[in-house]
Amino acid sequence: MRNGGKILIDGLAGHGCRMLFTVPGESFLPALDALFDEGPIRTIVCRHEGAAAMMAEAAGKLTGTPAVAFVTRGPGASNAVSGVYVSHHDATPMLLLVGLPARSREGRKAFQEIDLAAVFGAIAKRVEIVREAVRIPEAVAHAYQAARSGRPGPVVLGFPEDVLHETAEVADATPVKPPSPAPSADAMRRLKEKLAGARRPLVLIGGGDWSAVAAKQLAAFAGKFDIPVAATFRRQDHFDNRHASYVGHAGIDMEPDLGAAIADADVLIVIGETPGEVPTAAQTLLATPDPSQFLMHAHPSATELGRLYRTDLAVVAGTEPFCRALGRMRAPEKRPWRKLRRELRASYERSLTPLATPGSVQLAEVIATLSRELPEDAIVTNGAGNYAGFLNRYFQYKGWSSQLAPASGSMGYGLPAAIAAKLIHPERAVVALAGDGCALMTGQELATAVQYGVPIVMIVVNNSMYGTIRMHQERLYPGRVVGTSLVNPDFAALARGFGAAGVVIEQTRDFLPVLRRALSASIPTVIELKIDPEAISARQSLNEIRKRRN
């Protein structure tokens, strides 16, 4: 006989959970008690439920298996929505567990009562309230299966507090590995035939269903076929950016040459992703519903195939078995697209040269320094903001999994993601980038990093504004600034207040020695970059944006 809290924690452990991110609540005390004995699950106490959910999402993104966040009812659950949305948008497997009022108080305006289905129904793959302790094992098993199947995503389970106190005699469920469908021989034959007659093919990769094996097999295919490969928004680590076939990032502010190549492709091979607004430049490069390109789309979920575009060759397949099949393909003797691949690669390499921007701290140079100095297996995280455009442009990702970034464009993600990454891979260097607005959305989690001895490096790009919005504001309403200016703390002093190290950089040349010390430090380090507000983007200053508008 075990109580529901013990059944739940044992079930999570049996399905491979080794780390649980939480802000504790009285609604799930029996589950917290079951964590006391320090079994296989390590408990990470966070300062905000949104950050806890983002940590779980980052852990799922990094490992490919569902990670777990546990929060309390009402305010706790609603705070966690931000992290669950990242999981939903980015196709990351994760579980959110929510403690709820007792069953006898449901529907009676119970304290902090919340309708989980109404709140999470549109962004979770499955929402279930477990109302009997004896059914906890099957609920956990179904949650793990749903989170990993097809297009991965979040699952939300609610547990009334009396269910967690209730005792039952029940066996734990046996973990089941989700299927990863392989492409048919006929589909690969049709693709090979189509490539034999192609002149301007291009491969576009992305999505959450990825692995080191998929990356290796895709590299083998790309090398044999000498074919250009581009990554979708914030999926740059899916393919070694130093590989001769890598031609850039189909993200925000993509290189015009790459955009033209996507639009002009006669065969477009899309793997693991359903290209939305960003990689298609709002469907101008890939028209919906009838693209001009021959579209081959491989995705683990059949519901994604043909959802936005007419698909000429739809393949239900996991990215790993599909890329393995690609790696076995023999290249045609004639590959007229080789010149295109060389031209696109040259264009990408030119884009890596830092462009000068106003101010004494050149963010482009800082990112280029990071790219050169960090170990190949370093993990780089970021949230959202114009500062990330510099990272996406100038940093070369050396392989999967080295990038944790929200394709959802969610601010505040970088620091929680970095903490999760360092907890999972303490042997790897982990660097988080955040704008000044981004940093203060989840900055309290520096306390979490200090508490668990996580020596991450956090780089705060401080230009005293919400830069992305200011850029658009100046473009549409030049000189009419409202709602985008920020008064910030001394970020280095704030870091020291948490027990971390803090340094302010006001000259580009000072960055490298500070970075090297930070990477070898035993405590977290915050490096604040004082950026000129005029240096609003990698390509244009604020003044240039105003002039163009006028």
C-alpha cells in the first residue's frame, strides 16, 4: 500500500525521470514527501513556476525525453503557462503536474481552483485530472506516451490533493518506447528519382524530433549529394554549421540569397518541421496552399503533412529513421546544383563577418568571440529580442545539441534553460544570453543557479530598452517613443547580491579575458554588456531606421 504521492513519484522514476523542477505547494505535499528520500529523482526548487516549466522544457529539448515540472493549483498553474507554451510551439516533450483542490471541493469555488482543460487545452497534447490513486500509474504512462508520440509536446496532469493522500495497492506501469516510423522503400525511391532530375534542390531542417544520429546521417547524405542544407528558426544546431553543405538560417532576417534559393527551389526537402511564418517569410517563399516547389515533407506526425501546404511526397517518419535512409542513398553522377551549393555557402560565410555598429561594445564581435572560444560541445541558450539576431547571425553551432532557444520567441527563456542544461551536463560549458528586458523576466532564477552550484555564464545585453519593439516603433512611428524605455539595475551588482560574480563590460577588448575567467569559475557569472542604444540590430542603427522611414 502506497499513498498517491508515492505512487506518482515511483511512476515518474520508473519512466526515466531523474530531475523534477518545482515551486512547492501545499496541494501536493504527499508527492513532495515522496521525494525526501533522494531516490533517482533530484528535486530542483525554482523561484517562479514559469521558469520551472521553462527548465523542464529545456531539459526535454536537450534530451529528447519528457522532463517534469510540478506546480500548485491556480496561480502556480497559470504562471507555468509560459513554459508550456514554449513546449507546445517548439514540439518539445514535457510533463506539467499540477496539485489541485480536493475532489469534494471541485466546482464549489474552492480556494485557487482552476479549470486545467480550459487553460491548457489549446496548447497541451493531453490534459487529464487523475481522480483515483489506483489510476495514477496508467495516467503517467499515457502522459509519457503522448508527450513523445508524433509531434512531441506537453502533457498536463492534475492531481486533487486528497488523491495524493489516498492509499492504494497498484503496480507501476511498464515504460514503453514510442514508435518512430520509418520511410517506405517506395518513398525513398521516388525521392531519389526526383533528385536525379533536379537542378535547384534544397533541404530545410527543423522541429523537435531530432538526435545526434539524425544529424550524423544527414551530414553523410549532404556530403555525398553536395546539396545545400538550411536550418529553420532557432534550429541551427541540427546540422554542423561548419559543414560545406550548411548554407544558413531560415529565420528572422535571413540572408536574401538563402530566401531566394528557398523560393526558387525545384525540389524542397523539409525534414521534421512544418514551416510556418518565419522560415517562409510569411508564406512568400513557400506559398500556401499550393507551393511552386516540388515539396517532399517528412514528419513523425501524419497530421502535420499537408496541413499548410500541398505536399507532393508526404512521408510519415521520425527524423532519425528518415535521415538514416537518406544516408544510405546513392548520389546521382550528375549534380547540377553543386554550383548553387557553393554560392549559398559563400554567401553564408560572408554573413559571418561582423558588421560595425555604433558604440564601444561591438555585440557582433562579442558573438564571434564566443563562437571561436567556446568548446565545441558548449551549450548556448537565449530568450527573445533583437540581441538574439546577432547570435543567430554570427555564432556557428557545431552540432546537436548545443542550442537551446525558443522558436516561440518567448522572452526570459535563456537563464532557466541554461540552469537546466548545466544540471544535466555539468561537464559542458553553458552560456546564456539575455537582453536587459529578457533578463528581468526570469532573473530571480540566479538564486536557483547559486543554490545548486551551477556555474553558468550569463551575458546581459543592456541597451536600456525593449529593443525589438523600439525598432518597429521607430520604423512605423519615428521619434514617437512610448512604452519601450527601461531603467535597469546594475546587473553585475545584482548578480553579486545573489552570490554570483558580476562584471560590467564597456569596451569590446575587455570581453575575452572576462569570458575566460567566467568559464573557469566555480560560481555563476553575469557579464553585463553596455550596448549603445543606436546599435539596435545587426544590419541597421536606430538612426538609419528613422531615415529610411522619412
